[in-house]
Amino acid sequence: MIKEEQPVAELGTPYNVPPMTSTVITIQNETPVPDHIIWSLFNTMYLNWCCLGFLAFAYSVKSRDRKMAGDLTGAQSYASTAKCLNIGALVFGLLLTITCIIIIATRSVIRFQIA
């Protein structure tokens, strides 16, 4: 068997070729702004001495609203205030709770000794 060879025609460069273009997509790296809303909710429900937990919750909601609106600077400001109020509510609430437990325990011991 004989193989037949056929000539191959050169096509050359194609006509009407658009120039090569590239598309660059820049993705902005958003820094996550913690709004401390869970912590604020906990302080509102359980350690709400002097309404500090409620104030922290209000600032946390404001921080979340600012973050959704795209104002990261405002969101960070409200989140910082909420964090400070949460720390204050937590420390103040724990101190008052421990003080109340000590006072109740001391009264029980004194009543037991008197009787």
C-alpha cells in the first residue's frame, strides 16, 4: 500500500483580527469590622447593671448599619465604643454579682450563728 501525499496550503495570517486585550479586575480587600453584637446581646440579657449592656447593644447595631452602608470608618468608631461599653458592662456586672453573692452568703452565716 502506497500512501498518497497531498500538499498543504499555507493559510497565512487571518484578516480582521482584533488586537489582544486583557481585563484586570481589582478586588478590594475589605477588612472585617467586628460589631460585637453577640457580646452586647449577652451583656444586655444577663449583666445589664446600669444599662451598659443596652448601650453597647445600641452601638453594635449602629456599627452593623454603618458597615452595611459601606462606611467602614464610622463602623470602626461605633464598634470601638461598643467594645469599651461591653468591657465596662462585663467588669461592672461581674463585680456587682460577686459582691451580691458575698453579701448574701455573709448574711446567711450571721443569721445561722445568731440562731
